[in-house]
Amino acid sequence: MTQFEFFMTFYGLLLSLSVAELFSGFARIIQDRTPPRVGIILPMLGLIAVIEFIATFIDAWTSLTGVSISFVDLFLPTLIALSYFALAAILVPRQFDEWPDLSAYFDHRRAWIIGLFLTANLLIIGTIMMASVPERIRDEDWSGLAFHIARSAWLIASYVVLLFSRKRWLDIAAAASVIAFYIFNYVVRPLLLGI
């Protein structure tokens, strides 16, 4: 087993735990005798979380092939995975009798939920930039660097709007922007480029 294969096994396990935790939360909604009012924002964020778990695994596969098994190389990916696990653990409340409306729960926990999304994404952007920016600068790939900065700004701006918004329509628009970001970057763009 190569160091990269070992890393992907470790990283994949951490992300898998996040997926399991997230789906356990949504399964509790279905199992509850008197399910809460679900609304639209929490299911959208659940969808975004699943998409991000998959995208993060893809990014690790494509960007971190040179990773070695050392504390330094494992530290940021481990923080990313732990941020996602914490997010999955708090995205759906444990006690529905205390939170009969999941939109109100999101409003109450907004800073934590969106803060964890932002933390994970800033760590991902930092990890990818450390891996790819020096090479882009060396190769004078200014358009690639500009594209990476622009797409990072799109994602972070969407989350900042979600963090500070106090209007449900703006929450939905910002969450839709995040979903559009992933559809464009992980579905449409690869199809256009033949990747």
C-alpha cells in the first residue's frame, strides 16, 4: 500500500463517518412519532453537505497525490474531515420536541452550521492552494490561478451571505448558489473540458 492509498483510506473513513452521521440525523426525522416541520433550508444544507463530502473526496484524489504520511501532511485533511463530522452531528437536532420547526433550529444554530461549512471550505481551499498555486506560478498559468481564486470567492461569498442573512429567501438563494457552484465545477465543467 502506497502512502497515498493509506491516506485515502484514512481520509475516506473520516468522511464516511460524516455521511453516516448526517443520514442518521435525517433518518431520525422519519422515525419520530411527531416529525418536526422540515422546511426547505435544512434539507438544502443536508444536500450541500453530501455534495461537499463527495467533492472533498474527489479533490483529495486529484490534488493530494503527493501527500506523505506525516503529521504536517495529515493535519489539515484531518481538520477538514473533523469539521464535516461536527457539521453532520449538529445539522439535525437530537430532540425534536425542543425543535418542532427545523427552520427555527437552523436560525438558532446558524453560526455553528455555516461556520463549520466555512471552516471546512477555507481549509480545503488552503490545502489545494498549497498543493497547486506554486506549480501554477512556476508554470505562469495565470488564467488557471485566476479561475481558482474566482471559484473560491464564489463559494465563500455564498456562505458569508448564508451566515449573515436574516431573510429566508436570501438563505435559499445563497444555498442554491452553493449547489450551482458544485454543479458547475464538478459536473458541467468536467463535461465541457472532457475531464
